[in-house]
Amino acid sequence: MGSSPSVKLNTLELPPRAPGLSRTLVLLHGYGADERDLLPIAHELDPRLRAVSLQGPIALGGPMRAWFNLSQDPAGRISFDAEEARGAVGTVTAAVEEIAAQSPRPLLLGFSQGAGIALGVALLRPDLVAGVVSLSGVARALEDRDHAPAEKLRGFPVFAAHGLFDPLIPIHLGRGLRDTLVSLGVSVSWHEYPMGHMVVREEIEAARSWLKEVA
């Protein structure tokens, strides 16, 4: 699978608030949010991080953006076009390649749909990034045939957290994603919290501790 450099993503950058760490955190917002949504998390994780937040290429109206379209049937089941999702991973991979050219081995952090994209980039190019923080993540946006060879994925670090009461992405789907990543040889630090489809301070504190081992 090649990257798709034809789509140039808009970005929003947050410089480090403290010196001492030459590392960039790439932020991937969720469906219906925008590139400002996750910026406050960056310096909560580590004030020394430079953050680059990418804007999803699909406009949903107003400031709302997405990485790929989702549809929901009357029973509440969500579906998406696999090729469109693969294309989104390719587009983001191209953007991360540009970032990595100036700041090697960036970290990726995504929420919900953005977490699926972040994991897709990592599974496609584990050599490109240092680790992934997946918050309330959806199913990875790639199929097995797109992944890097197993030996390249073995031990790749992922922090993944999910809400026990998530009404949009039920906990069993989050656990299924965890099990799939583990089966691929990825080193998953898994965390569950009594929350819905959101981010809570406890998971950011846990991600901060995990980050110290990776960064």
C-alpha cells in the first residue's frame, strides 16, 4: 500500500512549553471534531513535546471534520468503506513522513476514528513512528495484507484506553482491537475506565507514565 500525497492536510502546531525533549507528538482528532480538539492533551502528557495536530480532510459542516465517512444503520451499527479508510491512512502516512523528515520518530495520539488512523499508520510503517496512544479507538483502518511484516511489528509500543460505558464504541470492540494488536505482536499497555466516549484525567496520567518509557 502506498501513501497518498495528493491530499495536503492542514496542520496546527503547538511549540514545546519546556526545553529538553526533541520529540514531536502528532494528534489525530475524532469524527466530528477538529484539529484544535486534542491540543490541550499534548502538554498535559509532557510540556517538552512539540505537537502537530492534523485536520481531517472531510468537511462535515462548520468546524467538524472526519478522516473517512461513517454510516449508521437503524440498529446503531456503524460501517465504513474500507478503501476510503485505507486512503485516509495513506494520506496521514504521507503527512507523518513530512513531519518525521524534520523530527524523526514522532509519536502518534488519536481519539476514536483518529486512533484507528494512528494505528493504521503504525501498522503500515512501524519504522516511521515511536509509538501510538489510542484513546477510545475504533477498529484499525487497515486489513492484514497492508501490515508491515510481523518481525517489524513485534514489540511496537501502543498505549490503548477505553471506556467501560462507551455508547458509541462498546467496550467489547475495544477489547477486540486490543486482542488483534496483541496477536500481531504489538506491545499493548491496555487500560479501561468507568467512562463513556471521552477522555478522563486518569487515562492521561497513565499515558504520561507510559510515555516516559517510550520517549
